[in-house]
Amino acid sequence: MRTHTSKPSAETAPSGRLPLPALLALATAVFVTSLTETLPAGLLPAMSSDLAVSESAAGQAVTVYAVGTALTAIPLSAATAGWRRKRLLLTAMAGFAVANTVTAVSASYPLTMAARFVAGVAAGLAWALLAGYARRLVPVPLHGRAVAVVMAGVPVALSLGVPAGTFLGGALGWRVAFALMTVVAVVLVGWIALLVPDVPGQEAGRRVPMMRAPAVPGVVPVLFVTLVFVLAHTVLYAYIATFLDRVGMGGSADLVLLVFGGASLVSIWVVGAGIDRRLRGLTLASVLLVGAAAALLAVFADVPALVYAAAALWGLGWGGAPTLLQTAVADAGGDQAADAAQAMLVTLWNAAMAGGGVVGGVLLGLFDATAFPWSVLTLLVPVLAVVTGAREHGFPVRRGGA
């Protein structure tokens, strides 16, 4: 949906600087999207008690959100391809405000789940356009850096937002946490309206049909890597507390995740600094770092210091992955197919997150929590093979325009 991708915006053309007020607004949109998805994880006991359901049933608030995103990202992206980007982003953020408001006041479990589904739909809209929007606000040589700034919202949400939301939920009640998310979304709507430049949607005559995007060279390798890499990550991340409990570190889950989150922030900075020149090398490093972390957890999980080292390596490898994969699929899609490819990436990402929970549950039932790191290593083998082999398209040695 980028009819003018190769042209710098009026803001950035003279100096080549990033339009930080606009990009930080998009990063805040990513923060809202990620935190709205994961916030229930830290509030499950209070939510289940208040809604009179089991914690397992309350936990479906995360699943329903992911299902809403996975089911609607592709059709909604196709239906809104011609919309101006600012209008579409404002619509998505308004959807978050409504959904979080309903969640905060609802006393009905079905109504709460419906609100969570609507939030997932809003996330599908947002995720499918944010990376492309960021790229269209800057000159071509700054595309990757702009996406890195925007994607910083993910590790900030995971490392700071979720603990803060959990603390507020415990101190003031879980409904207050969701109400504050509404306040953030409303403020963000005003921020976007005032400071984010508008760009057009894609002209109908130049638009690649949604389901033809995989035919564009390079798109399929990136989508495959996304599906399997996210699946590998989620198998371990979704059950990290269970794994740590199994190896005698059940009381250290918060510290392990803090190390992971801090390393993820470092990863975002490193990726942002180098992605416009070294996307392929950084992607290979990302996979290898996560693999090294899994290997440490597989072999030395009984050594607490090495578990923390593994968490740091995991964060360094994973933190920049959303930026790397979204940039790779946008590069592969080109002017006509990038947003269609982004919508597919969003769908596969959420399918992999849901699948990771299922696969992890199966592994836990058949084997033991110690099987998680070995499953990650197994899944990373084809990921590494595809990234290595996609030298011409997908993860090229040289990025066009960089």
C-alpha cells in the first residue's frame, strides 16, 4: 500500500533525520497493542474471581484476542487497502479504547470475551499497517531504523508494561489497569491526529491481490521463518514459569523475565542501528542467539547463573525479531504487495502464538517441562536453513535501496 515508497517525506527529505514525534506515536500504538494482548496474564486470579470463572477460562482472554487478530488481519487488510493510513490507524486505536472500556466495566464473562475479540480485530488492523506506515514517513535508507523505533513498543510492553499493569491491578484492581489502557488509547488518538502525517492507501490498479502476495519472490521464506521462529519462541515463553519451577527456580520467574526484557531492549537498539545495512546478518544472529539460549537451558538448567545467561541471550536474539521480520517481508513485497504480505505475517504470527501454547501443553503432557528447550532447538534448525538459503530474496545479502 505504498504508492510513494521511494520518495522521502517532506519532514525527512532535507535532513535525513527520523520524524521522532510521529514514529514514537506509532511505537506507542505498538505498545498499546502488545500490552492489551498480554495484560490479562498478570491479572488472571483477580479476573477469574470477579467474573466467577476458573483461571483457565479467564486465561482464554489472551487466546480470544489472538484468534480475533489471526482471523481478521487478512480480510480487513484487503477491505481497507484503499483507506488513508491515518484514518485506518485512528480507527484501530478507537477500537482499543472501546474494547478496553468494555473489559474494564463488564461483569459478564461472555461480554468480556467479546470485547477481547474486538481488541484482537483492532490489533489485526494496526499490526498490518504500522511497519509500512513507518517506512513511508522516511527516506529509503532509513526504512529499517524507522521500523525499529516503532517495534520498540513490543519489548517495552513486555518488560515494563506487564509488570506495571500487574502491580496496578494488585494495588487498585484489575479493572483500573484496563481503564488506564483506555486513557492511553484516547491520548494516543489525539497524538496521532496532531503529529502523524497522513499517507494514502494503495490505488486499486496497483494493488496485488491479497492471496497472490506469496507468489512474490522472497515472501514465502520470510513467512515460513516467522511461523516457525515465533512457534519456537512461544513454546518456551508461554511455559517459562512452569519450566523454571521444574528446575528449582520457580521463585525467580520475575527476575528471569526482567533479564529477558532488558536484553530485548538492547536488541532493539542494536537492530535499529544496523538493520539498514545488515538485515541478513542480524537475522542469522537472532536465530543463533535464541538457539544458544535454548541449548544452555537444555543442558545447564540446574545452574542458576547459566539460566540467567540464557535469558539474556534469548532476549538479545528475540527482541529485534519483530523488526527484522517485518522489514524483511516489506522489502520482499515491494510497493505493490508489502501490506498484503504484512497482513499474512500478522496472521501467521498470531497463529504461531496460539499454536505455541497448544504444542507446549502437548509436550508437557507427553514428556516434561525440560523438553521445551529441546523442542526450540529442533524448530530452529529449519529456520536457520531457510534464512541461510534465502540469499537472493527474503533475506538477501544486499538490501535494495539500503
